[in-house]
Amino acid sequence: MNTPNKITVFRMFIAPVFLVIFFLNIEHKMLISALIFALGAITDAIDGHLARKNNIVTNFGKFLDPIADKMLVTAAFLAFMQVGICNIWIVMLMITREFAITSVRLIAAAQGVVIPANIGGKIKTVFQMVSLISIMLIGEINEVFSLGLPLSVISNVMLGITAVISVVSGLVYLWDSRKVIDFKS
């Protein structure tokens, strides 16, 4: 297994660590959670950069990298929903989008085709990760300085925008996939 793929697998283990920290009753858990999540986001950029730079892009990496991203982002969405700062409908849209894309990838794989993430998917991932980290940092600042900011409103607006971007990028991906997948078989 090459280094980028090892980094991708490492990111998969960050998701449960993030959840454990997020739900611990400790001071600055939002800040610590944000840092752990940011580590996962950074490893996403690093593994892709290393794979392209060293010309070691693999089908394993093309397939597993988006799954590692989904694990990390889904962990944050579910945690946010659990504490009341993310509406269930946003989570439902996000998870439905991810299942649809993963299903298309599995169909493609069964036909011997690997469909990597497109630019829309990459933009979606960056926007999700930045939004989730920002919300945790706002939550930390809100708690430390007792600002009384409506974190639920702020979070739902940011994540609602993220959901729209995700759905649009998913529809583009599904539309483009029709060119490389035989949906008749």
C-alpha cells in the first residue's frame, strides 16, 4: 500500500476519534473536535497531492478516498444533529446524495470503470469541511466568551448552503456518469 493510500486509511480512523472527543464532557471539546476534524481535512489534501505528484494514483485510492471523506463528514453531521445544531433534513439530503454517488460508483466498478470525484465533488468536500470546522470554532468562541450567538441558526444556514452545493454537485456527477456507465445492463 502506497503512502497516499495509508493516509486515506488513517483518515478513516479519525472519524470515530472525532466523535468520541465531540461527545466527551470536557472543556474546549469544540476546539479539540475542530482540530481533529481539520487534521482529517488536511490529510485529504495531502494524500491526493502526494498521489498526483508522485504519479501513484490508484483505483484503490480513487475509490477509498471519497469514502474516507464521507465517513468524516457524516460523523460531524450526525454529531451536530445529535446536539441540535443541524436539522435532520440537511443530514438526510447529505446522506442521500452520498448513497446515490456511492451506488453509481459501485455500478461503475462492477462494469470495470472507476469514476473519480469531479471538480464539483471536490468543491463540495472543501465547502463541507470548512463549514463544519467553522461551526465548531464559532461554537467554541461562543462558549468561551458567553456570546449567546444562535449557533443552531448559524449552523443550519451554513450547512443548508452546503447541502444545496452537495445536491447540485451530485446531480452533475450523476448526469456525467451516464456517459461512462451502461445503465441498461
